Amino acid sequence: MTLVDTLDTLVVLGDIEEFEHAVKLVIKDVKFDNDIIVSVFETNIRMIGGLLSGHILAEYVQKQADVMTWYRGELLEMAKDLGYRLLPAFNTSTGIPHARVNLKHGMKVEALRHSRETCTACAGTILLEFAALSRLSGEPIFEVKAHAAMDALWKMRHRSSELMGTVLNVHSGDWIRRESGVGAGIDSYYEYCLKSYILLGDERYLARFNRHYHAIMKYISQGPMLLDVQMHRPHTKTRNFMDALLAFWPGLQVLSGDLKPAVQTHEMLYQVMQMHTFIPEAFTFDFQVHWGQHHLRPEFIESTYFLYRATGDHYYLHAGKKALKALQKHAKVPCGYAAVNDVRTGKHEDRMDSYVLSETFKYLFLLFSDPADLILNIEDFIFTTEAHLLPLTLGQLGNHTFNGVRDQDEQVHMLDYMRSCPSPNKLFPETVRRPLRDLVTGVCPRISSAKRLRAADFQAGNTDHLRTVYDMGITMVSLGEGKVQLLHSFHNAKSPEDAERGLIFMQEMVELSNSNSIPNTQLQAVAFKRDGDRELRILE
């Protein structure tokens, strides 16, 4: 998957020789007739998107550089094969696809017999790839299915708030989870509403995006922050944290022409990144870590790239440089780049998702590149949600699936939802950022660099250590047989800084326990004599 997902990155980098080698490897070794269950969403955006972009660029370099003259559309045939293997997932009463499918047996496997749930992003992030597949192959079935899924999702929106939930039933069309935001579970649905209009020229998707966008800016956008709400009660917040996936939103706002809130949200995210080295997988409203993982996600870099291209402000080059240095210092390992298990400890995971090469490094490279030095004119392409390149000329190949019939609800006046266009004034972003300069540090100052008690150094017989863990909000409960349970509570800590240290201490204790390397504590030996018995017993 990583090889397929990264094909177009090699062309963007200008390494045509390696691209040709990779295409040959994919054609020779990648097969889809496998008895495995896969995510429809991930397979579409990574594999079908990667194959289509690889095919398009293989033909491009054939014409432009007179190389790869042997190529005869093999990647397109592979994409079509894989597309047909995903189609059984669309056989639902709503037309919304199942979340998973078996590549060999479709939905006819026991593990998928009770399949019914999917997320809005999974169901609504199909159209760009499937439309491209139909228009390149001449087989309209893929685009027909993707349009039907988007139409069904649109009808499921809450008619009063114009918001979408996050999890739904593909058979009944009922919402299972009604939380609405722009992050995990829903993010790329909104992205594909706008980008489907950009690529295909179909105005119904612009109308839908504008309706959704107006609702998001009314209910979910709170200054620079984006807070989840109930789709049917949009003034009710549903959680006390934000997730890292929403970092794509400023980039989408740039595409829509609404620059000011894009600058604000990006600045908030940049300050969170500087505070924690990386943007954690989720962080609270006061910018503390909620989920500490960092999987080298691309969304913040993506938005940084779009903001730089829109404004020319070198501030975004500095933001990209800081992100790059963090990757080089804290994520680089001998065999690649490793995800971070917890931004507070810096511990690595044995993991590097395919999007690291497909998106994160592609956007970083483009951020620092002079467009004139690239072998591609990037403005001739649109990025899919996986940063695969699809040419805008695909829209000229014709859409045989749009019958011109429009839902009455989509008859809207575009002027009702027009917002500000990008300012030609290169200094404009600075005036927006200035009031937010100390937003994060002002709310949640960094913990001091005072020496912290580490779990590996802890000794239960050391009174100073016991006092320190108590200050961190940790209590010890004896379980008998020499076992002790540690309990941590933020409310019991001496200060927020001590509470954060306690959380790190507990995380280290768990890691020590899992590695069977808990330090030997200095337990006292106790001797006693039983009545009428001279035997001594020792408790250890």
C-alpha cells in the first residue's frame, strides 16, 4: 500500500527513474484477488487514488519527457479491477456503502454479515476517485454509485441546522451518532463537497458545501477553535477536546476563499504544536494533551502550504520549518520516520502510515519548492484527501450521470453564503494573527523544566518520592501480597503542572510494567513470632 500511495510523490520530487521502477514493481507484484477484509474508504483514497494518479503521471511523463514508453495503462486497469471489488459494498438500501468489504468475496463473508455502521467521512469520500476512474476508463458505474452515496448523505443532514452527524446506519439511513464537527469521522465529506465542484464543475456540490459551511461557521466555529456540537441541538457541545484531523480545515477554507478564519485556526494549531513539539492526536479546550499520540499526520502541513500559496507570507515557511525540524529531531529513525506514542514522553511507535510519504512529505516539499522548479504545474491539478493529483481537465471529459434534476432544497442563492476572498495584501495574515499571539501559552503555560521524578527512579521506601507522587495527584492503595495499585487524579494534584507530571509518571509506570522492568522497591523484611511457636516467618 505504501508503494502505491507514494507513486505520485516520486514525480513531484522529480525522481522519474525511481517512479518508473516503482510502477514496474506495482504492476509485477500487487494483486487484489485476496481473501481479506479492507476499509472501503482507505482502499479508495490510498489505493485507487494512488493507482489513478500514478497512471495519469505515467502518461504525463511519457509525453513530456519521452520516458516510460513501454507503459500501456496497466495502473488504470488495476484501479478498475480494485474498483469493481469495492462495488459490492454499495449494495445497500440507501446507496451509502458499507464501511468494509472482502476483496475476493464482497459482502458474502460471515465477518460482514452484521455490517451496518459507517462514518460520514467513509461514505462521503468516494466521488473524486470514482469519478476519475469512470472518466478515464469509460465505465460510468463508479461515478453513478458515488453520486448516489453523496445524494443520500445530503438528504440525511439535519434540515434545521444543516449539519451532519458522524456515524450512520447504511441500511435504514438513521443516525447512530449525532455529534457534528469538522474532525474525525466527518472531515473529508465536507472536503469532497467542495472539491467535487472544483473537479467536476457540478454546481450542486458547491451549493451543498455553502449550506454546510454557513452552518459550521455559525455553530461549530468559536473564534480560532472548532468545537463539536449535536447536529439536532447545535448550541450543545458534545465533548471537551479537539482532534488533530481538524487541522485540514484552514486549508479547505483557503480553497473556499475565506481566509481570515483560516489564519486564525492555523495560528491556534501552530501554537499547540510549539507547546507540545507535535500536535497531539487530541487536545483539550485549554490546550492540554487529551490523547498523546502523534502519527505524523499531514493536515497541519497541508493547511500551512495552502496558506502560504494564498498569501505569500513567509511566516508559513517558518511554521513549516519548525514542523520539519521536529520531524527530523524527534521522529527520524534509521529505517524511516516513526510515529510518536506520546508527545509528552517522545516514545516511538513501530509505525509509519503510508500517508507520511504520500501527504506529509509531499506538502512539505511543495511548501519549500519554487513552483517554477517543479516538473508539474501543480495548479493544473486538484489534491484528493490523500494528496493524490487529479487533473482539472477531467471535468471536461463529460459527466454522463448528472441528469440536471435538482433537489428543491438546493435552489439557493450563492450570494447568501459568499464570504471574504483572499486578500491581495501580503501583510493581511499578520493583522489577524496578532491578537492570537499568546492564545495557547496564556491559557496553559508550559510546565517548568524542574527535575521530574521518573518512574524508573521511583522507590517506595523513599519519603521524598512518596511526597512527590502525592503532590502529582497519585495515591497508593495496597492490594496485599506486596502489590500496590497507583491511582491518578488531576483534582488531587497540587497544581496543573504537577498533574501533568503525574500523568507522564503513570504512563511511564505502565510502560515499565509492560516491559517487566519495574524497579525493585526497597521493601522491609518483617519478622514475628507466633504464640507458642518458635518459628519465624518473613514477609517480603
